[in-house]
Amino acid sequence: MAKTAQKVTLSPSRDIPFDKLVLSQSNVRRIKAGISVEELAEDIARRGLLQSLSVRPVLADDGSETGKFEIPAGGRRFQALSLLVKQKRLAKTTPIPCIVRDANSTILAEDDSLAENMQRAALHPLDQFRAFVALREKGQGDEEIAAAFFVTPQVVKQRLKLAAVAPALLEIYAEDEMTLEQLMAFTVNPDHERQVQVWDAIKSSWNKEPYQIRRMLTETSVRASDRRAAFVGVEAYEDAGGTMLHDLFQGDDGGWLEDTALLDRLVSEKLQAEAEAIATEGWKWIEVSLDLPYGYSHGLRRLNGDPAPMTDDEGAAHAKLLAEYRAIEEEYEGQDEFPEEIDARLGALEVAMEKLEARPLIFDVEEIARAGAFVTLDRYGELAVYRGFVRPEDEARADVHSSEQAADGQGAELSATSSADGVGHGTVITSAGQALATIVLENEGDGALKPLPERLVMELTAHRTLALREAVGRSPDVALTLMLLKLVNDTFRTSSSAGSCLEASVRHVYMSAQASDLKDSVVAKLVDDRHAEWEADLPLGDDAVLWDYLASLDQASRLSLLAHCLSFGINALHEKVNPYGAGISSSGLTKRMTQSDLVAQAVELDMVEAGWKPTAETYLNRVPKVRILEAVREAKGEGTAQLLDHLKKGEMATEAERLLKGTGWLPEVLRRHDPAVLDGAEGQGASEPVSDTDQTEDVDLPAFLTADLPGDDGSMMAAE
């Protein structure tokens, strides 16, 4: 006969007031471990009691129940509740959920206490990682999760990072085929595909150490301690869109820069910017290289420079450092060893004095104009500049005679600073044999007029190009002549067709550099309106229909349409000359600008009527002070210019804008170069300045700008 299984009976549960509970001496937990009672109390206060206490009735000597209950299992929970009662956050009579064991049970109290602690299975770490992810996905932040489980936010980030490892590797870890340390190593690179590739490569290898995993996952990245990263800066790299790899489980020296191509580009751009700053010193050439090859200066002559003297402030600082150094030496004279802090202070003083004593070299100006410099990085990622090298081809040459000049009896001796020696061409910046930039210096200190900034010339000629388009577009005869000129050159002189101011394809020429007000100018509106009118009439989309339409137009309309279409090919833009073949040549640019002058003269171009005005934004704030004064001098006379020469540049530009308003003054690049203009035609910026006797008529400077000037009107008119 089958044996009947004995049914299990569970101990009943009931709520018992807290003040009826006492700790049992049968609790086997004696040593504090894990979460503290204080933290457990805070957790109970936040979420309530998750697990009932296991209690037994306390019996009197006669075996009767006393109404009290002892706790053999759940002592820490009771201590946490006691702390809450002591803090008056829990009432003494609060009902506590309990499992009540029969007082006569054959199971000992120590047995219950031991079983509760030993039968409990610890949570697998992966389950904890995934639980943190679930909390995050349900809206809890790292700080909130950390506070709830009494860990630091860094621990939460680590757990979330572990849960973000490739799912295939997490399954391997769950099956105990991978250690926690190995899993931690995989978090350094978030690329799941790469993580799996690395595991497949090492799982059968003898070397599966965490450091090997980290090395393989970061082998295509650059450490933050790399000199390139130190030079650019991690913040600048991240601002440019670069991503970082970090190891949350051990020191990573700042992490790894993942986008090596971006880093190299940023290094190149910053080195070029540094080279352009150094170019202002006047060097003929600058070679930029991340790593200078051995023997980079072989065959070059090194200039001998004189150390720059210390300024008064530097001299005083050096004397102060030296005095402190000698005072310390005298105080500790005769001692075998200096105290550690004194030795460190002496070292700091030595470094500070050496920094002041390492003076930059001053070279001869004529030598600088034919010499060059090397720009690179040192081993620590600091900028390293080696100045003063002269190439053999740039050495000063003896007297050079031109047969053409000799025939005129003028002689052709060229000085050591002439262009024959390669001097005066600006600074050419190169890297690996490729030109990066050509820097032309501008020095305001000597008061001499220098060429306008190339960017400004490009913007100004963009204005002129658009104005020419508008003028040619309403001048059919000029447009036809211009078209014939281009076609004749193309047909009979193909070698000279490059550099024309007319792109006769017609190809729409876009302004590569333009001011923000160009699209809103008067001529822009005229061009757009005329274009819209023609576009509304033309049957576009069907060449046969369009052919018939064009053939039916009268001659005047055909010429007007020809002029309009042709005007979009006008190119009177100044562009950077590329000496290495790409782009327009110097001779081509000269021809383009000369030809554009012919067109401007033919259409009687007037940039004042075209709407251009010399404002602080369009011109005055873009040029040196000497240029601002030149403009005022030409428009209002020498006396007016002298009224401004003591002002700061911003104030000078603002006041000059007011003075130039309505004068019709134009910078030379916008003037018409024809006989009428050269004779001082009104509205084109006369070449001769206005006389001093006329300058005071309209001058009305604000008082705050004339506060530093002499009070006598006569003294303000300084004689030239």
C-alpha cells in the first residue's frame, strides 16, 4: 500500500506591536557584516519592511506565555526598527509583521537563525547589473539608484557599464566561463562586435588576462597621455565631436581618444595656427612637422641671435627669486642635507629662475626675411619652435645686373633684401612638402600703408562683381562687346583665354567670400527682380518651345536677354594666388582685374550708387588704424584725420563711419580706374586729400572723444 505523504504545516503570521518584541540570545549572527544597521533603517523607512521577523513566545518560569516575543531570526531588522523608534520616526506600538513559531516546536531557535542565513542564495552579479539597468530604464537616475542602495554613483555607473557588455559575453559570464575581472576589462570599449572578436581571439589562448583584453580593445585608440592629445587637449577633441573610451574599474590616465583621424586633423590645424602666429615675426618659410626627421637642419646655416634682455618686471622677479635662494642657502649652510620641504623649495626657485634666464633670441631683421623656422611637438606634447635656419638658395647674393636695365644706363644692383634673394614674399608655411598657407605681414607701427587683408579684398570685390553683373545686365551693347572679346580670345588666342573676367559658358560664379549684407544690397535686388521677370516669361523645360520663343523675340529683347544671361558669368573676384599650379595664377588674376576695370569704365560703374558704404562692419573695423585715418584724410582732410588719431581703434572706426557718411569715399579696390576717376571725379574717392582749410566745416566730434585734445582750435591743426 502506498505511503501517504505527510502534509507540511507552516507557522502562522501575525502583526505584533514593536514594544512586545525583544532580541533573542539564540541569534547566531554575532559579527557585523555587509550593510550597516543605519543603512538598513533608512531602507526600511523608504520602502517598508520587506521580510517578516521570525519570533517565538517568551515563556515564564511556569511555562506560560508572557505576551513578549523573542526574535532568533531577524535581529538586524529589529535593530534597524529600534533605531527608527529611537529617532521617533516609528511609534513604539507599530504592528510588526512576524512569523510566530510554536513555543513547543522541536526546532531549536538557533536552528532557525542559522537556517535563515545559510539557506539564503546570494544574487548573481549579472542579475544585479541588469536590475540596475531596469531601474534606469524606468526613470531612476544614477544618483537616485545610488542613494537607494547605499552605494556611490560610481558603483552604479560600473554596474550599468557591465550590463552594457555584448549579450553573448554576458551569457558566457553567467555560465561562469568568464571571470568578473575579464568582464570588467571588456567595458573599456562599447563596440559589441569588437568585444566578441577579442573574446573569440583569446578564449583558447593561454593569455586571457584582463590587461590583454584591454590592450586589444584599445589598440587603435590613442591614450589621453599621448603627446598629440596633450597638445590639442581632450576638451577640444570632444568639442570637435571626438569620442572617448574610459575604464571605470581601474586608473586609465584619462582614457583613450577613439577617433585618431580627428585627433590628427586637430593637431595639424593647431600646428598650422601656431605657425601662422610665428609667421608674424617675418620668417620667409616655416616647416610644420609632428616629428622632425633626424638631420632636418643638415645643409642649413643657423643664425646667431642675441638673447633678448629682461624687462624691468622680469629683472625684478629674477632678483627676488635669487635673493630668496641665497637666503635659504645661508640659513642652512653647513648642514649635510636640506629638509625635504626646503629642498623642494630650492628646486622650485631654480626652475623659476631658469625659465626667466632662458631668453628668446633676437635676430637681424634682414636675416629673418631670408631664414625660416621649424614647428613641431616635443615628447611631452608642448610646442617646440626652432628658429633661424637659412637655406642655401636663400643666401644673400652679390651684385646682380640686368641687361635690360644696363642698356638704359640705370644699373641693376639688387640689395641683399631684394626679391632676388627671396626676401619680401611673405611667409610660406609647408608640411611634408605641401603648402599650407602664405602669410603676408602687416605692420601698423611704422604708419606705412600695407596691402589690404586678402579676405577683405575678396569681400569687397564680391560687392564689385555683383554691381558689375547688374550694370552689364542692363547694358546689351557692353555685354555683346564683352562676349565678342571673350569669344575672339578663345578662338584666336587660346593660350590667353585664362584669367578673363567673363565666364562665358555661361557658368554662374558664386562668391566664395562675401559679407552678410551682400544679399540685401541694392544691386542684389535689381538682379533678382530682373531674373524673376525673365523667368516668368520663358517657357523653360522644353528646348523646342524655348527655341521658337527666343527666335520670335525682337532684337532689343534678344539683346536684353543676352545681357542678363551674360551678366551671371561676370567674375571680378580677387582670389588667392596658388604658386603651385592649382587655381588662378598671379598673371591670370592681374588680367582679370584689369579687364574688369575696362568693363567698369564702359558701364560707368559707381559703387556709391550701387549702395556700398564704408561702415565699421564692412570696412573700418577690418583694417588697421592707419587705413582708417587715410580714409578720413582723403574724404575730410588732414585736420579731421588728426582729430581721430588719439582714439582707440573701436572708437576711431565708429567716429570715422559717421564722418565718411555721404562723402562718397571708397577704398581703392572699389574705385574705377579710369581717367575720370584719376582726375578726382566726385563719388569715387579722390586720390588727393581734401585741403585742411575745408575740413573743419562739418566736423563735430563728441566731447568724450576730444577730451584729451588741446583746447585751442589752432593747435588741433598740426602742420604736415
